[in-house]
Amino acid sequence: MSNNNIRKSLVASALFGAFALASTSVAANQLSEIHKVGQQNIRASVQSQEKINNIFDQSQELLAEYRQLVEQTENLKVYNDHVAKLVADQNEQLASFDKQIGTIEGTKQGIVPLMYRMVDTLEAFIKADMPIDLTNRLARIDRLRSVLGNSAVNTSEMYRLVLEAYQIEKDLGTALVTYTDKLAVDGSEITVNYVYVGRVALLAQSLDEKQAWMFNRTTGQWEALGQEYLESTKFAIRVAGKQAAPELLKLPVLAAE
């Protein structure tokens, strides 16, 4: 090989090497750019996914709120229908009350005089009855008269109190009760223990338990009892006061005529 050919071969080798180096550099730059683009795409994909996740979460929250609003709306509708029925029923009742109110004044005009007559009748009965707890019974009559004249008490309450007084008098027919009060004896008053058995017998005994009396309905007077009735009267007082168990009592009772 001649020198010229050798030089040409060397030059060609050098050019090829330079071109190879240049190609390698370009390829490296291209790969770097591709890598950068890939990283950017990945970051963009991550950001996009995050946005999608956020949008999905928000949509789920909105869906839950929507369902809650729908449920509340349905509940409100049911409640409104319920209230509407109540209002309609109340309106019917008000209409009925309006009709009834029209007759109340007429009813009151009839019942008020009736209550006054009932109180008068009850007072007359108490005064004609045995003097059982007479002080409290007549005081109850006075309270009833005060109530009937009190504008602050409505008619229904007045009537209830009158009926209650009648019930108390009725219960005296089966009651066994003792109480302490005064008794007029020989022109003076002494403190005694009273005991009454229904309206069968009304007895009194001195506090020292040495004397006893029986009320005679026929004469309307108190009559002294013999010594044989002191213990039985004492025992009756104890039974009425819940201090002894009930037993057969031996008490003086007037025979029916």
C-alpha cells in the first residue's frame, strides 16, 4: 500500500470515528430528552390521577348529601302530611267545641241553682243527723258556700267539690272513726274521745276513761252509760284509732221501734 492510500485510510478512519462519536452524543441527548419527557408524563399522570381521585371523592360526598336531602325531603313530606291531618282533626274538634259552647251557658244556668239546693239539702241533713264530727262537717258546708260565691272557681270545679262533700257524708255510713272534741255535760264542756260506728252508734268517753256516753237519736240527747260499757267503749276507740285489731264489739245500740 502506498503512502497516499494509507493517509486516505487514516483520514477515513478518523472521520468515521468522529461521526460515530457525534452519533453517540446525539443519541445520548435524545435519550435524555425522552427520559425527561417520560418523567414529566409520569408526573402529569400522577397529578391527573390525584385530580380524578379528588373529583371522585367530591362526587361521592355530593351523592351522599343528595341522598340525605332526598331522605329528609321524604321525611318532611310524611311529617307535613301528619301535621295536616292533625290540623284537620283539630279544626273538626274546634267546630264541635263551638257548637258545644253555644249550650254551655244554658247548662250553667241550670246547674248553678242545683248546686245551691244540694248544699242546702246537705246542711239540713247534717243538722238532722247524729252529731258526728259536727264541727268539721258544718265547716265543710261553709267552705262550699264560699266556693259557690268565688268567681275564680269554675263551675265544673264547684260541682266536683259538692259531689265530694256528698261522698264524704255517704262514707260516714260505714266508717269507724275516732276524734277528740268537746262535749257538754251538766252545763259544762269537757274534752272527750268520740267514736262512731257507721251511723249505728255514736259514743264518747272522758279522757280519764271513767265515764262514757251514748247519743240517743230518738231524744237527741247524750245519755250516760253504765260501768259495763267503759271497757268496750275504750276498746272501740282503740280499734278506730288503729291501736288494736278489730274484734266483735259490745256496744249499746238502740233497738228499732
